Amino acid sequence: MSVNVLGVRFREAAKIYYFAPPEEPLYAGEYVVVPTAHGEEMARVVITPDADAGATPHDVKAIRRMATGEDRARAAEMQDRADAMLQRLRAIVGELELPMYVAACQVNLEGTEGTAFFQADDPVDFRSVQETIEIEYEIRLHMMQVGPRDRAKLVDGYDICGQRLCCSSWMTAFPKVGIRMAKAQDLSLNPDKISGVCGRLFCCLTFEYDIYRDMRGKLPKLGKQVSTPVGQGRVVAVNVPKESMTVQLDDSGRRVEVPAIEMGLSVRVESAPNEAIEETVRARGTVETTVETTVETGAETKAAGATDEGQAAPRARRRRRRRRRSGSEGGTPATTEGTPATSEGAPPTSEGAEGGGGRRRRRRKPAEGNGPPPAAG
């Protein structure tokens, strides 16, 4: 269920303000008198509540009344007064040589308060202008600074397309425009050719940007080798509005225009297929060479390990024979493992027997002061 509110506009293509509707039904296009911060003003109805609308919000103000013939005549009179005040403001600004431009003026329905919209790049002291207008017209004047786009919206006019400005005729909010939008649409990057009367980039650059971006993602880029129904070739131009592209054929050099739907069914090829094949062959050969080298290295390692094992066994046997021989010559029996055995109850000797060929062990002498204390006599 919708909300029971009434939407009105004070100027064409301006912001919509909401008020509580009256008891009698209203239709779009009718005029009403509503309260504002600067007094009563006349506005045009653009949104009406539905038949099954719910309750009216508590923070919404109610309209004063439906506009009568006297209200319309009064509004026209105040508009003429605002135009005269605008000309006087521009004259005073020129006399004082102030760096500002007065774009528009408006006066409320009662004629007690008015608003002047001006554009300035730097802060301007406009108090002398404001005081002069208030004295001459016996009105309370509010000065409001606006940007270049708002200035064009208030002044209105026509652009190079021959149509009325979009911001003054139907657009209620200014979109965000960037230079990338002009690049995507293959437009000239000269600021004079892609800027409007406000000095900023065209707002209409945003209207077709999404379409261009989507089509750019589907179609091949310039310079790509593609396959078409008439043969292979290179892309030399892309026409996004027509959804087609121009391809220069490789065999004849002739340029043909191919629809995007046919390009969607075609198969893209590499720019240098021979190089791609050679690269694949080289990669495969590198892998095979690596495998062969690994196998050969493993075989050599295995053979070297077997040789070392074969040489280690005789060395161990010769070592055991020498140990047995040295034990028999010294008179000390030896075990089968080559370790000399000691007689039961006798401590092992530290030195071998005389004439023995075995290794001798020498007992380290204790350092002075560290030995055991002498036995008592």
C-alpha cells in the first residue's frame, strides 16, 4: 500500500517535494499553494496518491489551498518582478566589477522574500549588492551560490545537438560523468567537443555508456585475428551502435563488415599460430629431456651405491681378520667379533701384551690438585 502524499514541483525538471493532500481529489498538472521556508509559493502537482493509499505521515506539511485565478495572476506578476530584479542585479555586479554571475531570481507569492542564484569561482563579498536590491525593491533577498551545472539548468537553452538542455527539460539529478565514458565510445578527447554549455562533460555520455561497455566485452578488440564466414582477417573497426565490425581479409586484403551475431558464432584464432605450435613442441621436448636426465641420474646413483656396497664388504672382512690375528699373537683370546675378552675376575689391562700388534690405550693422568686425596699412613 502506497503512502498518502502529494508530489509537487516549483520549476520544470526540479526536485519533487511532498505534502499532505487535501480532502478534495487533485490531478496531475493542477496548481496548488504550499508553504515554504521563504513564504507561500505556487507549485504544480506531478504525483497524486493512489485510491487505496494509506495514512499520511505526521511530518509532512499540508498544502494551503488549490491555486485560484488570482493566485496564478499573482504568480505571473511576481515572475515579472523577479526578471526585473535579475537585470538590476547584473547591472550592479557589472558596475562593481564583482567576479560573479547572477543566473536567476525568484520571488515568493506574497512578494516579501526573494532568492538570487549566482555562480562564482572564489568567495565574493555581495553585501553591497544585496543591500541595494533590498532597499530598491523593499524585499528580503537571499543570495545562493550554485555550480556550473546548476547555472545551466536555471538559465536554460539549447546545445550543439539542437535539442533543449536535458537538465532543464527532464533530468532531475546530475549523473557522474568521466572521461573514460568518452574513450569507451570512441569520441574525441578534445574538451571543447565533449563539453556542454556549462563547461562540463556532456551528461548524455552516460546514456549509452553501459551499452558500449557490454558490447566491448563481447566483440574482439582492434588488431585481433578472427575467423568470419568469408575468411580469416584482422579487425580494423568496430561499430557498437550497429553491432558490427569491419574485418580486413588476409587472403585478398578486402575489407568487409560482419554483423556481431555472426562474429559470435565464429572461432577466434591466435595472432601467430605457428609460433604457438613451435612453443608447444619446445615445451614437450624440454619435458622429455628432463625425464631422460632424471632416469640416467637415478641409474648412475644406483650403480654407484652398489659399487660402494661391494667394496665395503671386503674391507670389513679384512678388518676382522687383522683383529683376530693381533689377539692370537698377544696371547689374548678374541671373540668372533674381534673384541678382546678378559679372564673372569681379572680387570682388563689398559695396554696390550708385549709384542702385540693391537692398539694400546693410555690412561690419562689426573691433573694436579684434582686427584684423590692420599691414603692415611
